Amino acid sequence: MKGDARSATPGHHPLLDLPREDLDLIGELVLHSGSLKDLATVYGVSYPTIRLRLDKVIERLRGVLEGRAPDPLAELLASLVERGELSVTGARAVRDLVRDERATR
């Protein structure tokens, strides 16, 4: 990644536009040498849950880099999974259904 080429403002790092909980997750990931298994243990969740959480961080960062607003549905689904109110499989099914519906319109 090119530092200033992908940053919106010179001297401003795009990671600083992420929510604090995303920065905390990134910090823990680095401290655990990139091990998602270890990260899942630290957060007390399953590997698929931490993988989904990291995917959301990646998506948010891509959005920051591209100047896009967060997807409210994806944010809601990720939050429900994190709280244990929806399974990862259920969240993916809802996401895919909504995407298919949007594509057919």
C-alpha cells in the first residue's frame, strides 16, 4: 500500500478514520502475530466469528480508502453476529439474499 497515494489527506493515516474497536482489533492482531486463532481466543469467540469481524474491518478500511460510506446492513449483521444474536451462516444468508434482491431490481 502506498502511504500518501491512498490516504485522503497528506499526513493523515486512513486507519485513524476507523472506529476505536477496529483499531483495538488491529492492534491485538498485530500483537498475536496475525493469528486469527489466537485473536479468537483473546476475544472469547469462534474462529468464524473473528474472521467475519476482521472482514468487516477490512471492508471499512477499503471504504475509507475509496471514500465510501459504511453499508448499514453489513454493519448491523456484523454487530448481531458479534453479540451472538445471529450465526455467521445466518448473516451470510441474509447478506446474500439482500444482494440478490438489489441485483434483480
